[in-house]
Amino acid sequence: MAQYITKISPYLYLGPAINKVIDYTNDNNSKQNEIVAYLKHMGVSTIVNCDQTLVDVPVVGDNDDLTWIHYPITPNTNRSFVISAESHITQLINGRTRVYVQCSTGDVLAPILVLMFLMKTWNMKYERATSFIKDYRSTTKFNHKFIQQQLLSC
């Protein structure tokens, strides 16, 4: 499961949407079940979804005891919404809740919230936070223009 899920800190995980993981050599439901079981094994109890296209997409597996929170991020998302989402994640982590932040691929939208968390909570500068995430998840693609226009100017 490590090829899908990236551990950023003991309480923060980043990766693709569970319901979008495709394994062409296996049954997709089986792979989704494996990911849900792995997250639970890691102690994750809250899934934060950042992709608006996934709000109504079902997830298979035994996930009734997982809390699902939707914070869809788009190019039109306002700053206060993203700040609110990051603050919610910070509250959960400060309360020792393990959080998995997901978007379709785990490489574009979800890293924005992780980036904001690192900058605010760990007092990282923008460049350090982006390289920190890329060190753990090399496939991450930051939309620097969006981040700078929408998030850093607040």
C-alpha cells in the first residue's frame, strides 16, 4: 500500500482517492478494501476528500467507522474555505486523530491542504514545505500560481 499512501507525519497521510484506485491486474473492489484496511491498520479514522468529482462516488469495503469530510478545492475556491479546511485538519491532528487527505491522484489538490498545514503548524516556509512533501511523494505537482494567488496572499 506504500505505493499509494504517503505518511507525512504520525498523524497525517496523503494519497489518491480510495474510490479511484485502479488495479488492472486485480478486482478494483479488492484493492479498495486493501487500502481501507491499511488505513485502519495505520490508525487513520478520518478521510478528507479534496476532489469535487468524488463527493458522491461510493467507496467499497468496511468503512462505516471512518469519518468522511469533503473540502472540494477548485481553481475558484476562495481563501477562507481552504484556510477553514486546513484549520479543521489541524484541530483533528492536535486531538491526535490520524487523517488521510485525498484527491483523485493524491498529487495535485490534497497536497495543497498538507502544504498549508506544514506552513501554519510546523512554521515551514513555502519552498521548504513544497520540497518536504515532494521528498515524501515525488509525484506531487504543485500549481504554484494557484497557491500563491489564492493562499499565500491571505
